[in-house]
Amino acid sequence: MSDSVRRFLLTGASGGIGSAVARELVRHGHAVVLSGRNERRLAALAADLLQRHPSADVGIAAGDLSGASGVAAVVAAAGQGGRALDGVVNCAGQSWFGHFEETPDSVLDTLWRTNVLAPMRLIQAALPLLRGRRGAMVVNVGSVFGSIGFPCFAAYSATKFALRGLTEALRRELADDGIAFVYVAPRYTRTALNEGAVEIMAAATGMNEDSPEQVARAIVAAIERGTRERVLGGPERFFVWLNKLLPRLVDKALGRQARQMRAYLNPSAVSLSIRTETSR
Ligand SMILES: NC(=O)c1ccc[n+]([C@@H]2O[C@H](COP(=O)([O-])OP(=O)(O)OC[C@H]3O[C@@H](n4cnc5c(N)ncnc54)[C@H](OP(=O)(O)O)[C@@H]3O)[C@@H](O)[C@H]2O)c1
């Protein structure tokens, strides 16, 4: 393996953005260990990657990351046989669109476990493998909603704020260990995460959108350049900046948008983005 070619453990590889990231990493010559719960999807993706790039180094480490034992098993599988790991891309995630007051406790629990505890545990478990590797890196896939608290996505926003805070703190804590921490915040992207009410609401309110392939290119560009933090979308970057400087202005704009969004929250339209392994 050449110096610039690295081996990444990629979570969420069975999903829309994750599978595009896997393709982009392999296209750049990197080795990848695909992780997700849906083994059938992971196997199909691995087969497709190997058909397109016969010399690619593609592995699978399937598992449910919502608990500590699942995370440990995935990291152990990625390092099996003493294989080195140069990077972790935390892309697995779940979302919820609805009134915070009506968000079931089970959803709060799932969001926190998947979007926050899983990356925390995964980073802890992977650090011994990453330490000492040249160009070692952790990439956390956040969201624009991790910088702008978004109405009707309060619990999801909270998890992405936490992930951004984790990335910043670890970048500082591990600065002497030579491990880079990258945070990439996509805007609305059409994937299974947004199927149903979110998709309808996004179209009706004119939300800007990227394809999973555009997001994947941005993530891999951030990896190649070692970018600290990247928010996708010019208007979204501006709003993130404005939210820091003049939050009351953003309160007003999003207050108006929240009134529009509520129309898409009737019980038949509420998006059930929380997925169990067998739900797709
Ligand atoms: N789509 C957007 O608009 C958008 C915008 C900003 C940020 N993001 C972020 O981008 C990331 C990828 O989202 P996506 O749009 O690609 O969603 P997606 O298509 O629904 O994919 C989600 C991925 O997360 C995995 N996952 C969920 N729960 C898991 C668990 N308990 N254990 C292990 N894996 C689990 C899924 O695995 P299985 O399918 O195998 O269960 C799947 O691979 C997420 O972190 C999301 O928050 C998305």
C-alpha cells in the first residue's frame, strides 16, 4: 500500500450517503471495511465495488452499533488478523421529524445511541489501532442541523450538535497523537433517511439539496485535504455563520419556516426514519 492509500472503517455503508462514500474511497484507491446492519446490502456493495475495481481491498464488518458490544465486535472485525486501520468514517445515523413533545422515548434513545454513543464508542475502540499510523483520521458525518438548531428536528439536531462538540474536543485532546478529526455537515440529501414526510416537506418548502454522490465527493475531498470542518452548501454556510453572529435573525426566519413545516406533521405524514434492521 502506498503512503497516500489508507484503510478506512466506514459505518453506514449500507445507506445512501455511506454507499456513495464507499464508492468514492475505492475510486481514490483506498481500502475500505464496510459496516452496517444489513449484511445483504453490504455484500452486494462489496461485490459491485470488486467488479468495478478488481484490485480493491474491500472488507465487511457488519453489526448493530446501538450497543457497546456491537461496536466492539465491528472494530474487532475490522482489525482482525492484525490488519491496520488508518481511519474511521462515522456515517451511520438515524433521524426523526416531528414535534419534540410527541417524540417517543424509544426514538430519543435510538437517536442518542446511534448518532452519539456509537461514534464515541467506536472512536474509543479504534484509537489503539489508529495511534501511530501516519495520516490517521476520524471523520464524523454531522449535519447542518448540528450548527443550526432546527424546529421539528430538535432531538436529531441535539445529537449532531453533540457530535460536532465531540469532534472539536477530540481534535484538541489528541493533537499530539497525530490523529486528525474531520467534521463534515451535509445539507438535505435525498436518501432513505428522509423518505416520506421529510421528502414532501423539503420539496414543498424548497430546501436546497445534494445528491449522495455530491456529499461523498465532499467527504472524500475533506479526507484528502485533512479539512477540519466542512458545511455543504453556500447558503447553509452563510446561515451557520449568521446563526453564530445574529441568532435572533435566524430565530425569526426559522420560526416562519416552522409554521410552514407543521403542515407536514399530520399523523399520516410524520416521517418514521427510525429504522430497525428488518424495516427495509
Ligand atoms: N440524508 C440527509 O439529508 C442527511 C443530511 C445531513 C446529514 N446526514 C447524515 O448522513 C449520515 C448518513 O445518512 P443517509 O442519508 O445515508 O441515511 P440512510 O440512507 O438512512 O443510511 C443510514 C445508515 O446508518 C446505518 N445505521 C442506522 N442505525 C444503525 C445501527 N443501529 N447500527 C449500525 N448501523 C446503523 C444504516 O444501516 P442499515 O441500513 O444496514 O440498517 C445505514 O447504513 C447520517 O449520519 C445522517 O445523519 C444525512
